[in-house]
Amino acid sequence: MPSPTAPPPSLASIPVFKLYGEHAPWPTPDMMHCETIAARSTLHNWQIRPHQHHGLFQLLYLKAGQARIRADDDALDMQAGQILLVPQMCIHGFNFAPHTQGHVLTLAYPLLARVGGAAGEMLLRLRKPYLHTLPSGEEGDALRMHFSTIDREYRQDAPHRELLLEALLAGMLAWLARQMAPSALQPLPARRAARGPGHFDRFSQLVEDEYSTRHAVSWYAARLGISPAHLNALCRQSARQSALELIHERLLLEARRSLAYSARPVSAVSYALGFTDPAYFTRFFKQRVGMSPSAFRARALATFSASGPGQ
């Protein structure tokens, strides 16, 4: 089992878990897992060190208490009444205040797509953690009750358990997708289907697999069997960005992760991301992020050195 106990010397040493601290199969055959925050955090002195999950989407609901969150290159304060959505491969860690209460719901991506429908499709396109504050009143109360009911159903073997769990999950995902509604998560235009169903989704997966090889837009278009102009049109419809902007966005995300979580020289980071000239990488990064890679790393280290409520 990897031991996430010290600052990692390289991004590769960030552990990738099914569930934090585990590599064994889940305790049930479901494509979901539900537990209280305390169930795992008390085993680690209320501190969950930075780690990643592959193929898993997490929802963390804070019912009482507070937490300091490390999410990729950012640090956030989470308060009671908030929900954190964490997509796959995001580096994340938590410092919980002792006796914090809440739930952690972990979903396999195929389940999210099947049960969530259009709402699940929107959430699958989330690339960075998203912190949402529940509203007061009936809407917020209903979602709070959803977490408690899912937790109770998950732990028992009652008739129609799977049906009820999936119905509760579908309602939760629909509500969250409706409430989030940033432009990148808006429903896709109806004409997308007429212009090549699935092309944007396949492009997104190709970018995820190939971002460090620095392929041109024409390379991605050829793999999809469409023209670069068609691919750009689909990207603008689906994400309000060009294909090249999306490729650069994914590359920058990995650059920020590497700079924040590794001690490798900037030149080594640039080579690992497919740049042959570190000076060009520095210009590329500074133009889009607003500071040099070295300055960004210094800011990240200063941010993460701040004490959290669990310390």
C-alpha cells in the first residue's frame, strides 16, 4: 500500500486509490460506496493526505464542522452545509476539524453516466473540484435528507435496495447539475447529435490520454474522422472554447499539478509535458496563468503551508 505520509518527490508518487488508503475491492458489489467522514478520517487523525482516484467521482457533504481542502493547486475552506464535487484524477486532500460530521459518496463513472442521464453527462465533463453551498429552506433540506437516506440504504440489505439507491442518486445528480450551471456544464445544444454524436466526448477522452504528446488539432480531428473546422465547431458548441484551448487547458492543469506537488526542476516538468524548450514552456505557462512556473510553485507552497482546522 502506498504511504501518503510525506510531501512527494514527484507527481508520480501521489497515490492513486480506489478508496483512500485501500487497494482491496469495495465491500459491496455496487458501483458506488457510501461512508461517513468520520469512518475513515478518525483512522488518520482527521487528515486525508493528497491522493487521486481513477474512474471515480466523489461527492463530499459536510453536515457539521469544517475542513481545509487541497484540490490540485488550490486551497479551500469548507464549511458545514457545503458539498464538494471531485472528478477523477484530481489531486485532493483534507484536514478535518475533529468530530466533523458528513458523508462521502464515491461513484464509478459508468454508474454516473447510466443513472444520471443528461445531468450525469454534465457532471462527467467536470474537470476541477467544485464547491457548492446548499440553499436554506426546503431544497437544501431535501438534499441533506438524500445523503442520510442513501447512507442508511447502502448499509442494509432490504428489498429493492438497488432501485431505491439509484432513484435517490438520480435525484441528487439532477439537482446538483441544475444548481451548478457554470457555462462549461450547460446542456449541449440539440444540434450536436446531428453533427456527430459522441465526437466531443471522444475528443475529450483523447485529450485526456494524449495531452502530454502535444498533438495538433488536425491529429485529433483525423482520429475522429472529421475535419479540424468541424472539431472546432463542436468544441465551441459543447464547451465554449476552441479545440486548441481545451488541449492547452488540460496541459496547464497537469503543469499546475506537477509544479504544486513535485520538487522536479521546471525544465524537467516541461520535458515531461512534451515541451522541447523549457524557455518556451515558461512563456506558454506565464502567458496563460499570469505568472512564471517558479512563482506559481512558490505561491502553491505558501498556500499549502497554511494551517488547517485539523492541525
